[in-house]
Amino acid sequence: MRIAHAPAQVERQPRAVAVGSFDGIHRGHRAVLTEAGATGLAPTVITFDPHPRIALGNRVDLLTTLERRLELLGEAGVETTLVAAFTAALQHLTPEEFAREYLDAIGAEVVVAGEDFRFGSRRSGDLALLESIGFQVVIAPEVEGVSSTAIRAALAEGDVRAAAEMLGRPFELDGVVVTGDQRGGTLGYPTANLSMDPQLACPEYGIYAGAALGHPAAVSIGTNPHYGGTERRIEPYLLDFDGDLYGQRLVVELWDRLRDEAVFDSEDALVAQIAKDVEATRAARRPVT
């Protein structure tokens, strides 16, 4: 997939264009992308960085990093993605100005969107306006009950199965492995300490089963209350893995929530519980979506 950061970097050719934040690339987003691909024109996405709501000063727990969003768009068959910087200047473009400077400039002939699509300053543009200025509009079918907001709500309850159903794939933790307390190694279960952007969504604290790098992974998310921790830690233990992950990006799928965090009567009791968590992780199965 070709990635551009300005309309001038995109070859002008007949395109079917989808516009939006596409946070999570969930099943609703994929319905839009499928319709774009079905037009026979070059399937193209215009997305924004930062997320418009964040740029406007709101808190948004993002479901994907920009890097992962672009990877998923490519996997969905998008040929070109224009990452538009959501600046004050872009924010104040009228719908007609946005259509001219971003859509017409790259050759858009078809715009694919959901029925409630809005764009331009104060979200004053809609699909009818696009049709009135010469674009063909394709309305993608709504995927009932699927939204980024609903996925965040499921994650807040630790329901990673429901999140996976809406995403069309397991929810992922995406970060860089950094040095941690190195306590897991002394217990016989060396974990990677995953540092994530604080703007990224994270599920309810607890112990999860998942996978990373093709290995099952038992994942602790929380404060390590047994050791009196106060800061959030994300610590996957990759089963049957032997290697150095420090400084590397690691994407961890979450398949099931196993249990809450807990304080144990002794370190032996903690180790015994970790052993049970590892066996539960071995038995876990990737959500079918």
C-alpha cells in the first residue's frame, strides 16, 4: 500500500475514496472498504492524524496506533492511504474546500461512506452535498451494533471476546518492550514489559490469554498488587519462547480474560496460580470472527 501525507503526493487517477478516522478498522470500517474495492476504481482512504477528537481536546482511547491502522488498511486491500494532518487549517475547511483540495485533487470519482457521514467545518457536509458537486456516492451497509465506542465499552469490562466479534479479529496490545522489574524471570516465567502510548485503549485490569509472535501468551495487565505496585504494567509471558525482545515492537492479541488481579498469601501461591494461568493459556482458542 502506498502512504502519502499530502494530496500532491497522490497520483491523480480515478479513485473510490473512503474518508474517516478508521480507528480500529472494525467490521463497520471493513464494510466501507469492501464497497470501495467493489467499484473497480483504485480503493483509497483519507484518514487523519491525530484523531480529530483528540486534536479538539477530547480524551479518546484509541484502538490502534497509526502504524497498525495503516497495516490493517493495507491488509484490507486499500491501494493508497493519504494520512492528512488534522491541523486547524484542515479543521476549518468548508465541505466544498475539502472536496476540492483532498477529493478532486487525487481523482476521486466515488466516495464510499456510511449513511450518517459528515465532513468539513462543523461537520456541515454530507453525502447529498457530495452528489450535488459531482461525486458518485456509495452508501456502505451498516453493521449493526459495531462501533469504536462499543468496542471501548467492551474492553472497559474486560470482554475481549465481544471486542473481537466487533473488530473482526482479536483486540491487540501494541507497544515496545522495555526493561521492567525482571521479577518474572526469578519466578520461572520471564515476561516482556510492554510500554504503550497512554492514548491507546487498554482492557480492564486482569490476567488474559492471548498470543504474540506465533506463541501463546499469558498477559498480566495491572499494577502487580501482590508486590504493592501502583503503576500500570502490561506483561506478556510468551510460552515456549526463547529470545531477546528488548527495544522491539510487540503486538499481542488478547483472546480470553482468565481472572482478576490478586494478592496471594505467599510467593509459592503466586507461582502456583501462574502455572494454572499458563495451562489455561495453552487451552485457549483464538476467537472465531
